Amino acid sequence: MREKFEAILKGHGIYGEDPEEILYAVQEMLLLVADEIKEKEPYAVNSIDRLEKAAYEVHDLATDM
């Protein structure tokens, strides 16, 4: 799977980066957005839930590599 992720990154012009670190960064970004929505719009539980679930799925991808 790692090779396929690296090919995807190269397809987007991202060379020499560690795919796991990119995935962990995406996870952090998703959780950051979820936290901001919690502060500003705590009633948006569906959006918050989707973002948090997506973050954990991304984390799982990173750890499976």
C-alpha cells in the first residue's frame, strides 16, 4: 500500500515526503476543524461526528502502512 500512496503523492507533485506523516497531518487538520465547529456550532453534531470519524480512519491508514 505504501507504494501506491507514494504514487498518489507524486501524482500531486509531492516528492520525498513520508506518507505516514502526511496522513497524521491530515488527521490533525480534521480534528482541528471538528474542535472549531464544537466551539462555534456545538449543535452541528453530524458534522462533528463525520470529521472525527474521518480523522480516525485516516489514523488507521497511517498505522496500517
